[in-house]
Amino acid sequence: MEKRPFIIDCDTGTDDAIAVMAALGCEDIDVKAITSVNGNVREEWTSANNRNLTEYLGIPVEVARGAVLPFYPRGDYYGDTHGRTGLGDVVIPTAEHSEFSKDRAPEVIRRIADGEGGALELLVIGPMTNIAIALSLYPELAGEIRHIWVMGGAVRGGNVNTTAEFNIWVDPYAAAMVFRAGIPLTMVGLDVTEQAILNGEDEKRYRALGTRAGVLTADILQYMFQRNQKGGEDAMMHDALALAAAVCPQCLEFKPYFVDVECQGVYTAGHTAVDVRGVSGRKPNAMVATDLKLDRFKEWLFRCIEGCGRS
Ligand code: RIB
Ligand code: CA
């Protein structure tokens, strides 16, 4: 079966790195490019992490730099969830042979979308600034992207405050533009990603693979466990679950809802307004993940990481 062409737009990021390795090891998809965006850490780190990671894995992929700031600057929100570099305390060699793409992220998205003739899918696992800029520069892209798979938002609650999830909160204007673009979209929010937690048994299993991807995944998990012991976030596979929505739909359950993004408000900017009761009268514009089959997801993720760097 023909591999599905994907671009991964990410703010790598500890969980982003695991999602990228899973995507590179997933036999169903062909990662055409990795585009970097400001988010968990500054773009200079997210892009460096993407380039270092792909070279370390020995998997040549076009890596592009991307948006440094969201549309509406929010000051300094670079907490310590992902550490100073974005990969926690995990260190991988600095790339020596690969270069960044000559094009920035929006151009890469446009060029590859044109080349794939409507088959391109986007895995968007950071703030959506690059996607919104691409759509602003090239509105015709809305008809050339087959599906956008988003890690972001929540039906209820948030992780930045009581109403907003980080990826949407960083750039609500960009997110609103993407949700309103009319592109088929699946939203994988905190309601399910906060259940997608790996544990010590998983870490041992990944380490036993002995591959660069397996050991790196184990090292990242170990960092996440230590982070959690200090009161930080647990080993939540937010971003890998968005990939699972695309290639392991049996790992999740989905419902069609109308979703829009609130861009104003001290406590509400970045809120994904998910119309679960149909009171808006608006047609659903997204499939929203509502339930997770954790064991299936864990097994699927392990098989992807096992395949990363093996071919
Ligand atoms: O809220 C979780 C999301 O924010 C994940 O994508 C994580 O990597 C951070 O970007
Ligand atoms: Ca991310």
C-alpha cells in the first residue's frame, strides 16, 4: 500500500521527539519534512533538536526552521517542562553533516503540498503559527491538504490555565485560522492525551531494544519520570497520540463536533470551544478524540519506535 505523505510540524520538545521517532518508524507513512516552530522552547532549539535527532537516527529528512514568535506575542512562557534545550536532560550529538532546508516552514509546506497533489497530511503537534502563515501566504493550500492531525486543545479544562491547552494558548489566532480553514481536521486534546502515560515497565522495554531510537525514548521517559517526581508533568505521550489518531484509529474513539478557538480574554484566550451539545447550530468541523484504548496505543507506539532506524 502506498505510504501516506506527511509533514510533521513540531516544537521539539520531549514528547515531540518521541512522536517524531514513532513517525519515522511507522511503516504507513512517508515523512516528507519536519518543520520547526517556537513553543516548548525557542525555535532555535526546536529546529536544532529536529536536525540533531534525524541525523542521530541516521534518517535523512528535510528539516526546516519556522516561526520564532506567535502572531500575538505572549512574553516568556518557556517553562522547565522540557528543560533548557527542549529535550530535558537528554543530550544527543549536534548535527555535523545535515543542513536546514533552504526554505522556511511555510514554503516547505506549500512546495510539498503542491508536489503531493492533494495527498499531503499534516501532523501538527506544537503551536500552529507555521500552518497559519502558510495558509495566509497561500490560501489555495486549504484545498491541497488532505487532513490535519492536531495535538491541541481540550473538550474540558486546560494545562496552561483552567481553560486553555498550551499549543493553542501560545498562538490562538493561528489556531483559529486553522480550525476555520475548512480542512478536514482531527483534534487530539488533553482529554485523551493526559491518559496516555507510559511507566517504568515501558521504559525498560524501550531500553531493551538497544537501538538509538529505543534507548533515546527510554532516556526521555526517565527524564519525564524524574520531572514528575519533582511535581512536574508525568510521561504523557501528547504528541505521539495525535500520530496514533492518524495511523492507529482503533487506539481512540472520536466524535464529530463544531470547534472554534477563543482568542480574547485573560482566562479564556486559547480555549477550544467544543460544541458537544450542538447548541451552536454550526456543522461539525472536526473529529475530536473522546476516548483512548491505552494498551492498544502503547503496543502500537512500541512497534513504531522498534521500527525507527531499522529500515
Ligand atoms: O499541551 C501539550 C502540548 O504542548 C504538547 O504538544 C507538548 O509538546 C507541548 O507542545
Ligand atoms: Ca509539542
